[in-house]
Amino acid sequence: RKTLEINPRHPLIKELQRRVAYDPEDEAAKNIAIMMFRTATLRSGYMLQDSAEFAQTVEELMRDSLGVPKDLTVDEEEDDLDEDDKADEVGADDDAEHDEL
């Protein structure tokens, strides 16, 4: 049986406690607490049951940190690129591996 230990002297735990004491409904504090639990799960060598939910929470935390609204979506690609621009775009991506959020 595994035990999750919380260090009450850790700066993140202290800040979470302060935030929850001030506002028990603080969404950011809730998300960070969940993220801390999931991160501890991964650090312990366990797999997460829902990796997509974990990724969504990470994106939400990044959006909050950067001040990007949660409802702001990815810009649509421009359909009016001429053929030369499209060829340059494809050639630039041939050697690069990347993921889109």
C-alpha cells in the first residue's frame, strides 16, 4: 500500500493553503492541487488513468500562467496561400517533428 505524504512546509503547499483559506472555491488552487497529485503519481512510477485529462489540465494551467483565455481557439489556416507558400511550408516541416496543442 502506497502513502501520499504532504510536506506542510513546502512553498507550494503553503501557498495553496493560503489561497483555499481566502477562497475555498479558488479554481486555480483546485487545479494545482489535482496537478500536484497527478505529478506525484507519475513520479512514483504509476500511470495515470486519463492522460488526456492530465494534458488538458496542463494546458489550462499554461493558459492561466500566460493570461491566455481558455475559450480562445487555434486560428484557422489561411486558405489563400499561393502554391509557392504551400510548398515552402511543406518543405520546412519535412525534417521537424512537432505536435499541435
